Amino acid sequence: DPLEHAAWHGWTPTDLIFPFFLFIVGVSITLAFARRVEQGGRQRDLYLKIVRRSLIIFALGLFLATFPFVKDFSNFQPIDLSAVRLLGVLPRIAICYFFTALIFLNTDWRKQLGIVAALLVGYWLVMRFVPTPGYLPGDYSKEGSIAAFIDRKILGAHIWKGGKIYDPEGLLSTIPAIATTLCGVLAGHWLRGRRGDMEKVAGLFVAGATGVVLGWAWGHWFPINKALWTSSYVVFTTGMALQFLAFCYWLIDIKQYRRWALPFVIFGVNALAVFVLSGVLARLFTLWKMPRADGTPGNLQVFIHEHLFASWAAPLNASLFYAITFVLLWLGLMAILYRRKIFIKV
């Protein structure tokens, strides 16, 4: 049974975050580049901008993978570069942005829709019928999927250490991730059309509902899973993203209820900066060695968690309060930049 090892392919609401981000990247590509093309912007300048932005985002991903370039601060032993993860969240964003932007500049919406269909169906066919040596075709397990096999063969030790034998932002699974970004481009075309506001909202919502149903149905044959970024996952999460975009468009642009969204605006205008800087701080917390409450070895993150939260809250709530505090810390810092109109862009 090709679905025998598919039990690990469940999903949670947190698995919507990354596809939602790639989706809105696609929407932004349409809204930004279409206007420049219509205004007669030079194609060469657009291509240079795409290449430059993609390289910077990819480089920031590599920076986070290697920072702070030592294993810990006690002996300053350098990290092993032969095992540094090459892919990840930022590299995937860079790759998806690069190819989606190029596709946008060289095709119309009909061809873009066709490319989305080809990418999703092609990825499904490869995953379903191309076997990993030693496994049956259509094995979607961590060990037996063709996507994980390609990552192990090509990336070697440069895959995600948490996965060990697969990378959730691997090579083959980046193909359907590009399709997710292209779906955002198509949504951007719809928003730019000469339609009434309520017609736009209705179209987004209906398309989103259709995507949720189709993605759920496809999931019976190709499980909905973020780690493999399955085609059913793309259709399902794109449907959810379309519905959420429709809701936000109705609430913010039509009903003019905007004050509640200010925290999201503050994070959004400096999204890349807060992602990188918060990652740097989190890494510093784990590398700063400090004893735990019982005297065993620990780090600054554990120290803060135990002394400020676990000392009075249950373990699950302590972890939640730590995460909320970390988010609020960065919201405050980003609010300072927002008030001073400092927007860090690439």
C-alpha cells in the first residue's frame, strides 16, 4: 500500500504559516511588477532587481544557518562547514521568488495557471511512480520518499539536522512550493481586475472554498503534508489563503476596520528584518551556556524559561508564555522602527 507509511504526514494550523507567506509573496509580485511594467519600466532593471533580491535573501538564510560561526561560546570552536544546512526557510523563499518573478514577467495569467497545474500534477506523478531504491513506488515515508532520497543524494550532510534523513525545504519539494507562490500571482491578477470590491471578495472566497475541498479530496491519494509540500497540501493551503485574503480584504478595505491589524502591519513592513534578527537572538540564547535550576548544564534560553515562567506556570503554559513574551519583545522593537518610519528592505 503506497500510503502505508503516510501516518507521519499529518498537518496542524501552524503548517499554514509558510504557504500563506509564499502565497502573499506571489500576490506582491503581481501588484508590484505589473504596475512597473505598465509604466514602462525597463525589463533589464526588473531582472537585476529580481536576481539581487533573491541572492540577498538566500545569503541571509546561509547566514542564519552558520551564525554565530562557533559551536558555543565556551571554547569558540568553529562550526563544521561540511554539515551546514544549505536550504531552509529563507533559501526556499528566495528560490520561489526568483522563479515566480521570472515566470510572471514572461507569461500571462493563462500560462501561469497552466504552469501551476503542470507543476502540481508532475510532482504528484514523480512522487507516486518514481521509486526510491529499496522501496515501492509511492512510498511517502521519511525513509522511502523520492524527495527525501534526492535530498540525501545531492545535499548529503547539508540537510536539516532535525530531519536527519530528509529536509522539509528540500530540492524536489521546492517545485510545488513555486506553484504555491504562483497561486498568489493569480490572486494578484484577480485583485487588479476591473471588478467591484464585493465581486473580488466573492471570487476569492469561492475559489478558496473550491481549493479546500479539492485539496482535501486529493489528500486521500496524495496526503496533505508540509514536509513533502505535497500537491494536495498546495491546493488545500492555497484555498485557505484565498479565503483568509478575502476576509481581510472585506474587513480592512471594504469595512475599513484597520486598527486591529496594526501589530501585523508593524511586523509586515519589516518582516525579513524581524525574522533574521529574532533568529539571531534565539541562537544566541541557546549558545550562551548557563546552569539549570538543578545544577545540570543548560543555556540562557532554558535559564529564562525556568526562572521567569516555569517557576509559577505549568510546563505547557510556561512554554506558551515564553513564546508570547518573545513575540511581544520583537513587536515592541519593530514598533520603534515603525514609528520612526524605518523600513528595512532588500
